[in-house]
Amino acid sequence: MERIPFAVHGPTMLVMFCLGCSGQEAFATAAIAREFSELAYLKAGLDRVSTLEDGLSSLYARKVVFSPPPTPTNDGFSLPDVSGVSMWTGHLEHANIMKLLSVRSALAVAPEVFLHDLALSIHTTDYHIDPSDKGRRIRVDPTALSFTAGTVRVPENRALGQPGDQLISVKAEARMFRDSKMIGDLALGLGFNDPEVLTRFPSAQNVFNMTFGGTFAPR
């Protein structure tokens, strides 16, 4: 399920739908906030399309609104609301080049044109799984590793204390593929200035994050 990368204040409606078949997946995700009057999030495009030999390509556009929290009221008096900043980005990603490399790029076109994300990943040959594979392939090594380095930037937003600087981004991740009756894959990651974290928390900068995930696969 798509995780919406922003804090929503007030009534919010989430609309999700995906169209896909045999490894090619077109998708669209949207969220409406501020009493159903603002398109606060939109993401649409193609996700992990099988290309070339073992490559997986993604092409999509995304809109994220960075909204400050509502201003407090006191005895019927309230400060005027500060408008949010809308960031529109175009993303092009290609994974599993020669089964060892992956590249990720994103260009922001609003509120101004700038390089939002550019990264190169080096990983073991079994790190990426082709979504078109109906069955799980037998793996020689049950553990896959990846290291990513690049640069990231989010828009300047004085209301949130975000200067909008270009930052260095790194991330290391390990995936463990288990042949268990209950537990499927496990993943553990450690990152610094992860683009997804900075997008979810637009006031953050120079931050570390740790991620842990897994899948349950009862048989």
C-alpha cells in the first residue's frame, strides 16, 4: 500500500487505484485534504516495468503539499492560515542494471525547477525481485545487500524552518529472504537524509533514520 508522505490536518479522503498485469503496472494514488478542498497528494505513472534483460524501470509524476499545522485560536481570534508549498516532481528510475547497479532521479518543476533527487545504488545480484515472476526463484545467498549514495533537496519553506539546501543522502539496507511457513522477506535499513523521510517531514534536515520491514507468508 502507498504511504502518503505528508501530515494531513483535518478531514481527509484517500483515493487509491491501480491497474496492472504481468509485470507492467500503471498506478495512481491521490489524497484530498483541508475539508476535501485541496489535492494534497498525487502520484501516477508506471512502476517497476520489466525492461531490457533483468532491468526494472519506473516513470511517474508526484505532487506533495507541505502544509504547516493549523494556527491556534484564542477567544475567537485566530491568525491567518499560512498557505502550503506544492512540490511537483518527475521521477525516472532504473533498477538492476547488470544485476548490480540501480539509478534514481527526480526533477522538481514547482514551486521552482531544481534537482530533487539523484542517487546511485550498488547491490548484490539478488537484491531486486522482478514483480512478473510468479514464483520465488531459488536463491544461492539468502541475504541481499544494497548501498545508495546521492543528493537530495526539498523546497525552501520558512514556515517549517526548511532552508531548501542540497544535501548528501546515503542509505544501506540488508534483505533476508526466508523460506518459512509464516515469515517471508525481512529488511533492515539505515539512512541519512533519505529523500522519502525529507518528503514526509519537510522541516527535517541532516537526519538519520532506521527502517525495518517484513512480510508474513502463511502457507
